[in-house]
Amino acid sequence: MVESGNYDEAFSYAVSKLRGEKNKKTEYVKALEKAFDKLQSRDENTIVDLNAANNPDRWDRVYNVLSDMQNRQNALEPLLPLISKEGYKAGFSLDNYSSRLAIAENNICAFHYNEAVNLIAKSKSNKDKTLARTAYDELDVVARYKNNYKNSASLREEAIRLGRVVVFYDLITDNVIIPVALKNEILNMPISQYDNLWVDHVMGGQDISTSADFVVAIELLQILTGSEMESANHYQESKDVLIETKTVKEKRDSVDVIVEKQIFEKRTAYITEVFRSKESVMQGKLRLFDNKTKEFLTEIPISVYNNFKGYGCNYTGDYKAMTPETCDKLDHNLELFPSDNDVALVMTRAFRSTIVNEAKSFNSRFR
């Protein structure tokens, strides 16, 4: 590995072979010595090149290279002094990287902090939320190194405020009369569950419609609770039913014989099936607008149906006269028709659930 220039592999392999080994092979000791020297020299040259470029954003890479050098040295130090079983003592040039890392860290924080300050200023003047979010990312880098660097904590809050999108949901019921209870069902839907760092969902009732970034118009077009429909099917089934078995004496070929005689009687069952139905519909649509540009973005129609089906089956007469299929259909619990209010409430909740699901999909538009 050393001869082919794979110094990273050679270093890791040699460390694993020498760690905890009493009789250390000279070839491994020399390989580790050479690999370490080559790697540290390579990384020092990389830092020289980065500094020569004099780019203010170079410090992230400088810090990473210094960290690699520090970690490599940390992996080596438990093996020192490193002497092979034949008496060969390896020589290593070690360094203290803490001060160089601190300098790189300070320069990283300064660069990303200044970038964030400039981006926030541009975000304010241009009213560009994207710039504020980028500023937040820059401050996030600062926080990875120093939590309390200058006023970066307050700048992060300002970046969030400038970059957050407000989505206002406006319920429009101009075309339909809706009871207050149903209206409140929609207004109280849990739309805020999809809030995140950059998106704030607000459901009606607040005077922010003009300042919101996006408006979702919830247009309720109609609530039709259907008529109650009932029909009945009457029929009868008859069967010869065994009602008695008698033992009688009969004469056969002049001989008395005891036989069983079955007595049947025709029985009838009168069956009534009742079918009930009530079909209702609630229709509306969602319309999404960019409130800043007044641009219409999309429209989503919503239709919610409630199809009540009730069934009952009963009989009079003799149960034994019915076929097995009819017996299986017997149902003494004929459902009552739901009230118009109950149907409307069920549909409103389904309508609300659809809106909430669409709100989740809208979030990707607001990033």
C-alpha cells in the first residue's frame, strides 16, 4: 500500500496491526512511519495552497484538513514510543494543532457571520425570504462552532422571522347557508399541525389576510342532504313441514306390521324486506393564491358524499317455512334515517379532513 501511494489505507492498516501487539514487525513500523509522514506533509501542502488562494471561505476546508491531521496524530500517540521487535525505533514529527484549529474556527465564524449579516440586510431591502433562509443556514454553520458568537442567536431569530411564510386559510360561504356549528368545525381544523420552521398556517378569524404570503380560499359551494327513500319487498314462502310421526299397525299380506307414519302440514312464512337510502353531497374547492403577486396558482375541487343504506328483514308465520337463504337475510334492526344535521356534520368533518391533507401537500410549494 505504501509503495503504491495508498497512504491512508497503509496508515489505518498499520495502526490496526500494531495496536496491542508486543512483538511489532519492523515492516509495519516502517510502513506506519512513512505513511504518517506522507499524509501530514500532503495535508500541510493542501493548507498552504488554500491559504495562497486567499479566499475568505477557505477556512472551512482548512479546519477540516487540520482536524484530519489532529485525528491522525491522536490515533498514533497511544503506540508511542514505537519500537519494533528488532529494535527499530520510528520517528514522528508531532504538533499541537489546538491553536491553528482555534484560528480556523474564528475565521469560519467571522466569514459565515458576515455573510449572514449581508444576506439579512438584502432580505429586508428586497423582501426576499429566500435570502433570509440562506442567512439562517450561514448562522447554523456558526452555531456548529460557537453557540454564542457575537449576536448570532438574535440574528437567527431575525432570519426566521424574515424567512417564514404565512399561509392564510379563508372560508368562503357566500353560495350556501351553513349552520354556525358546521362552520366552526371547519374553522377549528388542526391546520397548524403542518407548521414548521419556515411555514405558518393560519385558519381564518385573524386579520392577516392582507399581510399573508399565500391565501388558500376554501369555497363551500353546496350542502345537499338527500331525501329519505324507503321501499319494501313483500313475499311469502311455503313448505310442507313435518309436524308428527305416528306408529300405526298395518296389514300387509295378511300380516300385521308396525310402521311409522309421518304427518306433514303446509306452513307459510310472510317476509318483509325494507330498504332505506339517503344520498347526500357536500361540494367545494380550494383555490391557492400568491398574495404578494396576486397570482392564481392552483384549484382543487372537493366532493364529499354520504350514502346512507339501511336494511331490515322480518317475518310472520312459521320460521320453518323459510329457505336457508331467507333465514340468513333476517335482520330485525332496521337502521333509522340519519337527521339532516347528522349527515351534514359527517360530511363537514370529511370535507375538513380533505382540506388538512391538501394543506400538507401545499407545504412543498412554500419552501
